Amino acid sequence: MPLHTRRTLLLLPLLACLAVAGPLAGEDAPKPLKVGDAAPEFTVKDDADKDWKSSEHFGKKLVVVYFYPADMTGGCTKQACGFRDNIQKLKDKGVEVVGVSGDSVRNHQLFKQAHDLNFTLLADEDGKVAEKFGVPLTREEKSVTATIDGKEEVLTRKVTTNRWTFIVDEDQQIAYRDENVNAAEDSEAVLKAVEALRR
């Protein structure tokens, strides 16, 4: 048998695998929700270790759902503190804010304690909520070491999401999406978006 024929035969199984793997990988990849899409339903633990059900929040007011990579990191802290400082302005406009990351309930509790956060954090430890919104994520164990109230704490997570922000309106639809979030300015951008939606 000619050498080029043997090479072709050896490559056929590999090419067949690639042909199968390509479409499947594309089908499995979550599609990012866009403005006008219906908001997904989900239940996840909040920072008080209680079930947070989207059905009990979406459709009743504007809900800001912001995804961020990790508790106790620089950009994420600036973003969270921005929402903390603007939370009353947002509440006055009938807005609820929830932050979502792959951190555990305990990590969220430590994060809230360290920075006096005054809104709910959701523990999306398996990345399922991020996937429902189509937010890109990576699955790899990572840790952050931080000193909280004089004690060194290690905050470990298995999922890290991109920084994306959504607003779900009273019709339970995506009314706003920002996938290029400036962490420090996110709460201000959301305030402007809310004002535009209220006109």
C-alpha cells in the first residue's frame, strides 16, 4: 500500500472525531441572552444560605443581576462597593441588586462582612446561573487569601465567570446587558440605564 494511502487511512478516525466534536461543542456552548429575551428561571443559595428563587423576584421590580469573577479581589471589590454606595438611589427607583459569582455562601459572607455590603450575593458554585445567562466562565479551582477582621481567610472557588451585568424588567425580560463592564463605574452605568428605562 502506498505511503500516502496509509497516512490517509490513519487520519480518517481522527477526522471523524473532529467532525463529531465540532458541532457538539458549539451546541453545548450557552448563547448569551440579549435584550428582549426572557429571563431564565433558577434557584440558588444566597449569602444567608437560603434559596433565592428568581420567580419570587423577577417580574415584581427591576432586578440588576451582575456577574463578577471573585470575592475579595480588586476590581470586584470596587464594583461591589459602588453598588453598596448607590444602593439607596437604586432602591428609590424600585430596583433590586444581586451579585453573582462562583464563590461559596461562606465566601460571600466574608466578602459582605469585610466591605459592609448591603445587597444580596448569590453562590453560583457550579456555574449553572451564569450558563443560563450565557456568561462565559472557566472551571478551575482558584483561591484568594485575604485578611478579614484581623484573621487570614482563604476563599476558594471552582468557577470563575466573566464580568457581565444585566437588568431584568417587570415583564421578566432582559432590558439591559453590558458585557464590557467597567467594575468601578458599573453602578453608575446601571443608574443611567434605569433612568432611561423609566422614561
